[in-house]
Amino acid sequence: FGNLVIVDHGKGFYSLYGNNESIWVREGDQLKAGDQLGTVGNSGGHTGPGVYFEVRHESKPLNPMEWVTITN
């Protein structure tokens, strides 16, 4: 995952953001939708920049596409 940010959304829901070049948030920060967590990189050992994104409820991984809105 490289440089990893885990966001606790409450009620057992978490989102994970990996491969970050830099991380701009710290444990305990109060976040709101749209806040930037850092910059995309390749810290996870990939050959190019990209972000790893995962959603979990408790320890169970969920389909992340059910949690994002893609706009043009």
C-alpha cells in the first residue's frame, strides 16, 4: 500500500487510500467530503503513479464502485 491513509467513517466503515506520494492529514483530523488527503504517487512499488482505494465494513472488504461517483 505504500503511504496509507485510513479514514474512519463511523459505524464500522473505513476507506483506505494507498500509494500516496505525500500525506497531508494526521490521526484525529476531522475530515469532510472533498478534503484532500495528500498527493498521488507510487509509494506502493508500482511503476507509475496511482491510488489504491478500498472500502471496508468492520474487516469485510466492500465493492468500492458502490461508494464513488464518477463525473466528467
